[in-house]
Amino acid sequence: MACLKGKSKAKDKPGNYKCRKCGAVAKSAKDICKAKKIKL
């Protein structure tokens, strides 16, 4: 678990994960610290 500090690795679309803390988006939950799955 590492914080991306707001630098997204993926697009903000359903199925990806968004950090509740900094707002970074990644395809995998383990890439961000406070992961929340993006839904429709």
C-alpha cells in the first residue's frame, strides 16, 4: 500500500479504485492507501 499523492495511474471509470484521501485513481486496490471502488 503506497500513496500516489494525487497522481492517477488509470482513468476515473467504474471498476477502478479511487483513493479517499488524495483522489488518485488506479486499476488495483493495492496501489493506493485508502481504496474505494468506483461504481456506476
